[in-house]
Amino acid sequence: MCSAGRHESETVVGRSAAILGAFGAEDGALGVSELSRRTGLPKSTVHRLVRALTAHGLLDRSGSRVRLGLRLFELGQLVPLRRDLRAAALPFMADLRDATHQIVHLAVLDGPEVVYLEILRSADAPAMPSRVGGRLPAHATGVGKAMLAFSPPETVDAVIAAGLPRLSRRTIVLPRLLRRELEGIRAAGCAFDREESGDGVVCAASPVFGSDGAVVGALSISGWSTGMKLERMAPAVRTAALALSRALRAPS
């Protein structure tokens, strides 16, 4: 492919990704005008790409609007990291939920953010706003800090360079304080979110390591600050994360 053809292809891919990424967790169907506003793309471009994405099942028509298509869900199930890590983690997550009666999260690091791969909710725990596929800044979450603490220095540098947005009054937004926090997490093997991702939300998290010894994810127990004692939950989540790490290292 000539350089002009590659550039056009990359442009189309980038614009298509912008359209798909414009949908939020609370969105149903969106119109061309709203997609144009959210992406900054001309309406004519959005209209043309929406037609192509719909033809490939990545978007579905809903009257004059479109919503994310089932094909995206099908493709998501094929992502090896999500499929393999989730499958290995589920038994440990279930045990952790049953032992603590709290909400258990499995997350991975994606750039400066965490992505939640799986959430097991307990009937005894209050509802929380987290969702599978949801994203949050890594520095503001227990799972994010647990992974950053055991990541290469350049990964931490990149997160800091991307900015440390404030999600609550307790979010760590100063690089030196974040680095100090990560040092403590490395020593303890457990990270805490003390209402840093949102008012009233707390969690205890521990890193999960793959067969090569590199951090591949994190487990956490989450709840409301009024009903969960972090120090009491820390040993349980640390034990579950270590057990999952051993399972991932075991010969297949």
C-alpha cells in the first residue's frame, strides 16, 4: 500500500474508533448530530462512517439513531487477555465474594486507566456504580495503584505524564505523593482506595502476576466506607491474588 493509502486507512480507522468511543455507559442510541458534537467530526463524515460501521455490525440502527452493535460484544469475548485471565480468576473471585460478602473486581491496566474485566456482586453488599468494561484513572483506584506499584518505572512515568485528574477530594494528584504511595504498596503487597475514586467508596486490592512474573491484573474487594473495614479485608484479597497468580504460573 502506498503512503497516501496508508494515511487514509489510518485516518478512517481513527475516526471510526472515535465514533465507537463516543458512546458512554449510560447511552442508548445516539444520532449523527450528537456523535458529531462528541467526536468533533463533520456530520457528513460521521454519516458516512456510521453507514459503514452499521453494515459491518459494529453499530445497530434504532430508528434515525444508532447504538453499539452486537458484533463488538462478540469480538470482545475473543480478546485473549480478557478471556483467559477472567476464566482463571472467576473461581477465586467467587470464593472471595462468599468469604467477605463484598463486591469483587478484576481489572487490568490499559495506559493510564484501569479496565474492569469482571465484577462479582454480593447480595449482602450495596449497589456500586462500577461496571464490566468501565474505566477509571489508575492512580485513583486501588486496583490501579496495586498494578502500578509492581509495573516498570516507565509505566508509572507515563501515567504521571498523562496527568493525575482529581476524582474526589481525596484523590492523590501530586506525583511525589503517588510515588511514595506506590513504595508502600510494594512493601505491603496490598493497595487501598480510601475514597479516592469517589466519595464513600473504599477498596482493598492486590496485584496478580502472570507466568513470567509480570503484573497482569489486580483483584479488589470494594464497598462503602460506612460498612467495610479495609484492614480486615486486606488479608483475604491478598491471599486470593496470590492463589490466582500461582494458578497462572502452573503448567497448562
